[in-house]
Amino acid sequence: MSLPDTFAVFILTHGRPDNVITLKTLQKCGYTGKLFFVVDNEDKMVYRYIENFGRERVMVFRKKDVADACDEGNNFDERRTILMARNACFDIAKAIGVTHFVQLDDDYTDFR
């Protein structure tokens, strides 16, 4: 069974451009489809993601803008959660023509 051209994997990641375990796991499993790295603009390592994976595969979103657009249940100016990346994926997918996607954290060692 092949996946439609409008399907993609989004790996949600922050601060680990040299150790995206999920990428290695997907490659080991034979995945060859569309794949993007979703990184927030507050990550000081954005440049390294771009160096490692290419500008076309690194999707950078403005974390504060996404946080301000939802009720994150946060009474502090603190954004150390995956919520914003998960929400940003919907706009990213629409912008790049992806209609179906899966969101994966960056540290999956296997799929069962």
C-alpha cells in the first residue's frame, strides 16, 4: 500500500538537531515518504536543523503566536510544552499542501 502524495510525517523537535532518534528509526523501518522537522523560532539550534536536514524540510513556526492563539492552560510566560508544535502542524500542512499527516516526537526508538 502506498501513501498518497499529500501525506507527510512531521517530527516535532526542539534542541536536538544532531540526535533526532525518530528519523533514524523511520529510516530503519524503510520509510521514504515526505518528512518534515517542525521547530519553533525560540529554539537556538534552528540553524543547525537547517544545516543537517535542508531548509525545505525544516518548518519553523512562531511559538508565541501559536501559544497566544489557544488556551494553553498556562498562567506564566512559559512555553516548554509540545502543544504549540502540535497546533502549528495544521497551518504548516495547509501551507505545503499536505492533507494527511502524523506527528511524531523526536525520540522514538522503535514502532510496534
